[in-house]
Amino acid sequence: MTTIAPDMIEIFLEMMAAERGAAKNTLSAYRRDLEDFDHHLGRSGKNLIDARPRDLAAYLKAIADSGLAAASRARRLSSIRQLYRFLVAEGHVTDDPSTGFAGPRRERPLPKVLSVAEVEVLLETAGRRVDGLTGRNRFRALRLKALLEILYATGMRVSELVELPRSVLNGDERVLTIRGKGGRERLVPLNRAAREALDRYLAIGEQGEDDLSPMLKTRYLFPSRGAEGHLTRQRLAQELKELALEAGIDPERISPHVLRHAFASHLLDRGADLRAVQQLLGHADISTTQIYIHVLEERLRQLVRDHHPLANARLDDG
């Protein structure tokens, strides 16, 4: 297979990082999508430069026949479209083979949400874990408690949370300055519970327990000995599922992103302004935030179905 296509992918990814501030995880997703399309073309002796609409049509059919979910197929088509818009704008190709292609029809699923009571049980369980522990076990328990309190208090994306630099502690202790998607900065407030959990976590570095101080003095607020230098999203998700099991909650219903959803839906349920929630979540478009309105509507419908005395009656006869 020619090296032209990989070179074009690298140039595109460099542009996305430099000009659009694409996050590392976003760039990795683009790379996987585009390399998969490139490999498909390579099996027919083609590359991204000489691809035609029929080649893209064949690829979309192939991934649909393989059983790939509609959401994943739509994302791959979106990646391919963005690549070709860039290649046309830069003069690398004259015709965009993705023009006219429509993504697969799909309904946007409502986000999974925990109740306030379930979140409280989860946080209480995380707090009880700390009692009686020492050394690294205590460090991990305090870290998890701080992570969950901050996540539920701020609604941060999990990638924003685990990659927080220690420098966020230099400003007003009541708020954190977050750098989100596209390099956009926003302020998120810390409630008392989150601040107290964070202070307890930070204090362990001052006690010299089990030689933890050197690791806690890295550039990251939640460091790890792994290659990335900070706790990974995957590790946090694993620890959260273990905690859910201990708290008596189905682990399949729990993820860091579910706590972000809970933050947003619980605020709106108590009358928070949609625009304010949009700013706290760091959504560029308010339509993304409006999905939580649908969550509340579905919850109300379920409430009526479960508790209204006429919910199961035949009302169409009267």
C-alpha cells in the first residue's frame, strides 16, 4: 500500500490538534476511523487520494454488513468527511468522494442517570472505605472519594478530571479552572463536600505515609505511576464499578460519565437554568444540553405510569 494515505492522515491530525485543539482521545478516534478506511482501500490497490464515491459506498456497506453499530458507522463517515474537506481545502484532492453520503438513521439514546439517593449511597460507600486503611490503600480510597465528589459537584468530563494539573489549586479554592474541548476554559464551583474530600486526599502527601509524597508532587493532581503520569479513565471506571458492587448498585449502570449525567439532570430537576448547566458542562451547543430535558420528561412519564391510578386503564372508550 502506498504511503500517501498515511501521510495525509498525519497532516490532517496535526491540523486538528494545532488549529482546532482536538483532544488526545479525539485524535486517536480519528486515526482509528481513517486508518480503517485506508486499509479497506488498500485491499483494492487504492488510497485516500484516488478514492471515488463508489469506493466509499463499498466501505460503508462492508462495515454495515460486519454488524458495526449505527453510531460507530456515523462517526466513521463523519471522520472521512472532515478529512476530505481538509484535503480539498489544501489542494491535495480536487473532488470530495464523501459528498452526498448520508449517515445511518439512528435515535439518540437518553443518557443513563442515577437517582440522588443512589449517588448518596455511592459517595457514602466511598467514604467508609477510608476508615482503618493505611499507606497506598488509604491513598487510593481517598483519591477515589475526592474524584467522585469533584465529578458529581462539577459535572466535568472524565478526561478533564483525571488530567487536572496541580496548578488548578493555585487560584480561588472555591472554583476550578477547567480547560475543555477545543482549549476552551470554564470555571466550575466546588461544593463543601468536594473541597473537604480534596483536602483530605492532598493531606496524605504531607504525612509521608508509605513514601507517597514524591508521587503526589508531580504536575498532575491525580498522579499515577503509569506511562501517562496520571490516573487513566479506564482505571477510574474500573474502581467505580468495584465501588458500585460494594454499594449494592448494578455496576453496568455506573461509569464516570453517568455521574456527569447525574450532575446535569439533578440540577435541571431542581430548576437550574439550561444555559447555566450548558456552561458548567462545557457544551459548545445548547442542543447537546437539552438531551437532559428529555431525561426528565421520560422520568415524569415513568412516574405517571407507575403511580397514577388510571395509568393502566382504557381511557380511549370514554
